[in-house]
Amino acid sequence: MNTFTRFLYEFLSQFFLGIKQIFIGIFEGIKTIFDIHTYMAIIDYYKPDFNGPEWIYVGIAILMLAIVVAIIAAILILLIRKYLRFRKRVLNEEELLKQVNKLNNEVNDLVKEKEEILAMKVSQLGLNMPDDEPEVEEEVAEQQDEDDDYLEGYRFSKLTKVDRQYKNYKQKDYKNNFTLVQLCENFRNFAAYKLKLYYSPEMIRNFISGIASTKLVILQGISGTGKTSLAYAWGKFVKHDSCVASVQPSWRDRTDIFGYLNEFTKRFNETDFLRYLYVAGFTDEVYTVILDEMNLARVEYYFAELLSILEMQNPDEWLVEVVSSSWDTDPKRLIDGKLKVPENVWYIGTINNDDSTFKVTDKVYDRAMPIDINEKGKYFEAEPAEPMDINYSYLNGLFMQAIKDNPVSQEILDKVQEMDDYVIEHFRVAFGNRIMKHLESFVPVYMACGGEEIDAVDYFLARKVLRKFESLNISLIRDEIDDFIKFLDKTFGKGKMKECIASMTVLKKS
């Protein structure tokens, strides 16, 4: 053993001696290059033998040597500076990554805080809040591996977890058999009994009819009347908490709502909105997204793509590009970087019209169903009501059946056409096929919810058509308003168009 120890010592010593000589050689070489005394000794030795012209050559040789040394020194300095700049850039990128992660965490904390505040509004009114995850996820959560090391190499961590949670999930059939009238009554009683939120039967009918006519509903009105609470209560009622997307003034494009690919980390910054849509795609249940204070930023900027997608007749074409290219490790429902927007999700925006917000344009209003909430609810004795498990396919089937069973009467359609001709002639305002399509869905469902046809038409025209008058120069049309009110009474019946007349009266006084 002693022999091997001596061998190993001498064997490794030879290796380290070579490394030592390399560093000594470099140091000795640099020392030799800059040994001024040796240069002077050489010059002194040959000095007696130099003649006049040779001294010129000596000077040139010294100058050339100095230039070469200066060039070598400059190259070394340049390399060192490049290294320092590169190192500084690396450090700056690392610091930037830390700042990005810090900002992402702060945004997540703010969103979470906003959701907690909204939840507090409801829970303080008497509802015991369930966990943040949808109930369906609780039933499959046991499939999730507590160790998240498997997410290495995956750029969609949240969506990948959803894939694992729903790996063996099977859609549920709740055997629903309620009518739209019963749905409205149950929801109204639930909001009042559980949440202490009181809405009139007409308001609930308007809301249900709104979601039947379009995927985007806008709740507008003065602050404190329960706009957000109505949308939040609907999420509680259908047993899937609404995803609250708190719109920020800085939102400019689709990445603010869907997320973006971080080019530094190569990970996708997934928003709760994107995850919520992804989860909804696995089920046949009802989901709701709340675009809270949606006009703090321009809606047609950050929501433009979804506005266009939701208008397509074929839901199979509801595809939104999340990333431009696909990886093998991407979530399974992300095909070629595109996600199919699920049909069972509604988008409910709340807006306040004041100096701090942007005006919602006709492009958005024409594709949405605006519902005004300008009055606080009046207390009523509510019957006990519980949340409901609802299949989206069943609810959508009720809407389709209502449209089939309660088509808008030809008499009403003729009167609406007369009104269209009148407003074109006197106010230069027109409404197209899109609004008529919404009308032909809104009115039948409103009737199936227990309302009257004329009331549905009145409310719809006031919110979808007469709203356009707000963009006109009031001073130029004020004299025309009284004649228009007389036209409404004559065409639809005296006092039948209460909402339209009220809207025009308010407009005249503004």
C-alpha cells in the first residue's frame, strides 16, 4: 500500500508540476517582455560599435517593439473589457429575470387579493365559501403528484397540472329537468337567501336572456348596485366560482389576458384566465369569467381576438393562438399552439362610466348584451335555495328550445322594422343583422323565463339600439325626441315601450 501511495504522489505531482510551470512560464514570459534593465544592458553592450546610421535603426527597432507591446496590451485590455461587458449583461439579465419574477408574483398577489375582496363581499353576507378550485377538481386532485419535479422541461406548468388532474375525468350527466322559469326562480332565491343580494324577477330574466343571446354580457350602472355581485353570485349558483380578471389600465393586447412566453426562461406566463378556459374545456358544465371594470382599458384592444372568435358560427373554429409553435411537452388540449375556446364559458364585464374609464365602442356593444343595474335591490322573503349542478348542454338546449317554441311574432318584427326606418330617417342611426339575431334569441328566452314579449322587445331595443343615440349631438336631435316618443306609443301601443321612452327622456334632459 505504501508503494502505491508513493506512486500516486509522484504520478499526480508530475501533472500538477506541469500546471505550475505553465503559470510560472506565463508569468516569467510577461516579466521577460517588460524587463527594461535587460533591454538597456543589451543597448549598452552594443553601443560602442554603433555608427550614426545604425542608431537610427536602433531607434526604429525600439519604436517597433514598443508598438507591438502596445498592440498586445490593447488587445488584452479590449478582451478584458468585452468580458466585463458580457458579464455585466449576464448579471443584468439575471437581475431582470429576478425583477420579472418579482413583478409576476406581485401581480398574482394583487389578483388574489382582489378575488379575496370579492369573496369577502359574498361570504360576509352569509355564504360559506368553498375552496378556490372548482368542485370537479377536488374529486380528481388526488391524481396530482406532490412533487413538481416532473414539470421540468414543460413550459405550461399550470395547464400541465390540469392535464394530470383530469387524466381520467369523465363528464357528468346531472339529469337536469328544470325549466327556465324554475332556473330564474332558483337563482333569484339563491342570491337572496344565501348572499342577501336582492334582484327583481325582471333583472334575473334579463340576465338569463342575455347569456342566451350572446357570450358577452355587460353589466353597467352606478357603483354599489351589485353589478359584480350578480356575476359572482351566478358563479356560486352553478357551483363553479367565477374567474375574476381584474382589468388594468395598462392592458393593451391579448397577452394581458392570455399570458405570454418569457423569452428568458422559455416558460409561458399563464394567467388564471387561460387556466380557467383550459379547465372548462374538459367539462360539460357552466363557467363564468368576470371582466371586472372592463373599460379601465380599451376593450377592443385586449379582448379583440375573443370578440371575433365568439362571433364565428362554427364553434369548432373557436381557436385562439397561445404560442406560435408547439412542443411535444405542451398540454394535450393545446393543438399546434392553439387552444379551442370552450362553448360553456360566458364573459361578464362590469363597467362604470366616469372620467377614469374609456368609452365602450359600438364594436363591443353590438357584440354584447348590455344590462343596466341602476337600482339597489329591494328586500323580499326568499325561499331556501341551494346551488345547482347544471350541464351546459342541457342549459343550451333549453335556450334553443325556447327560441323554437317562442319565436318573435311577425307583428313585432314588422314594428321593429318600422322603428328602424324611422331612426334612420330622423336620427341617421341604423342597426344591422347582428342586433336582429340577438333580438331573436333574447326575446324568446325572456318569454320562456316567464316574461312578456313586448317587455323583452322594449328592454332590448332600449339597451341595444337607443344607446347609440348617446353618441349623437343632443342639441341637434332634442326637438326630434318628442316625435319619436309619440311614434313609439303609436306603433307599439300607448305606454308599452317604457324602457325606450325612459331612455329618450333622460337623453333629452342631458
